[in-house]
Amino acid sequence: MRRLGMALMLAVLGLARTGLAQEVTLDLLVGKDPDRFLSRMTDLIAGFGGPQGLTAAGIEEHIVLERAAARASEVRRFLAMDLDADGTVDRAELAVSQRAASASARGRLERLFIAADADGDGQVSPAEIAAKGRDAGLRALGEDEAEALRGLTALDRDGNRALTPDEVAAALVLADPAT
Ligand SMILES: [Ca+2]
Ligand SMILES: [Ca+2]
């Protein structure tokens, strides 16, 4: 009898924890615009979901692809200035790019260069370019957002570990009965 009571209590605690996880997840991702969230989820499920819906693996793919895209466009800005293709951008190379750029772009290039030159030796090394790329990836999709996206699997209602648009919509209604 005592054992049964314990098991029931754990089950209730488990439910309470799931509820909390859903709340946190939805708050961060939905923000003030549930429609936008639903569109994003529809895209996400269509783009990365399998036949059953969106799984944890699909969410992970989305996260790394978003970050890689942002990383690639940031790194590209430096590669475009690396005129001798040695992997490093030096001041002379920066100057050539600045001469070819518009007046306002010259200032932006200067700031880009200074921000990337972490050790201040007057050149942007491959490691410094890579670090800027990583930063850009995390800016595009931060750890908080990644965790919230991973938490979406908690919205799975039929227990097949895959999320469908219906399950997301149902979770939104539960989270805010007014909508
Ligand atoms: Ca170079
Ligand atoms: Ca440097």
C-alpha cells in the first residue's frame, strides 16, 4: 500500500515537471506572436520532420544547420578579403578591400577587422575568423533558444516521440485558453 502511494506521488511530480517544461519552452519560443510561432513550427516540421513528425534528431539538425549558415556567411566576409588565400587577413589586404568599398562600407570593414583581431596583432588569423564564425552561429540561434527547441519534444502527446502540427497547436491552446 505504501509502495503504491509512493508511485502515485512520483507520477504526479513527473506530470508537474512536464507542465513546467512546456510553459518555459512555449514562453521563450512563442513570445507575443503565437501565429508566427505556429508558422515557424509548421516550417520546421515540414522541413525537418520525418513521416511521423518532428523528432529530437530533426530538431538537432535544424539547430546545427541554422548555425552553420550564419557561420558560413560570417566567415565568407573575411575570406573575401584574404587576397593571397593564405587564410589570414592582414592590414594591407584590408586596405585594398576598403579602397574598393563605398565610404560607409570602409568604416564597417574597419570595425569588422578590429573586432575580429582578438589578440590585436594587426591581422585576423584563421582561428580568429573561426571564432567570429562561431559567435555568428550562436547569435543566429543561441543556447537558450536551442534548449527551448529541444524541449518541444515534451509537447508530443501520443508518445511516438515525434511532433506534429496538431500537437503543437494543442499545446498552444493548453498554454493559453484565451487563444
Ligand atoms: Ca591573406
Ligand atoms: Ca590577430
